[in-house]
Amino acid sequence: MARIGRIGAGFGLIIAGVFMLVLPGPGIVTIVGGLAVLSKDLPWAGRLADWARAKFNSFFNNGSSEPRETDSV
């Protein structure tokens, strides 16, 4: 029963996140959260969540763990 509940909650979060991509709200964060919930029961969801986290981190860190340098004008 708990597994079915987790899977339902995970897919519910993913669907809510998709709606939040066009409506106000943290859509991408909600989708990744749904994948994290699903990853306890579905291996593909864990791999997809890891990939999304890596892309998110590389986007904000520009591919490195060092802070980005900006040109001051």
C-alpha cells in the first residue's frame, strides 16, 4: 500500500510541476521532487532525477564548483 501511495504522490507532483511550468509556481523544482519520490520505487526515476540535478548544478555553476567570474563595467 505504501508503494502505491509513493508512486501516486510522485506522479502527482510531476503533473503539478508540468502545470506550474505555465502557471505561477516552482515547476522544475516540483518535477524533480516528484522524481525523487518515485526514485524509491522506480530505478529510471532515480537516474532521471540525478541527471536533472547535475544539469541544474552545472547551469548555475557553469560546469565547475568554482564561482563564476563576471566582468565589472
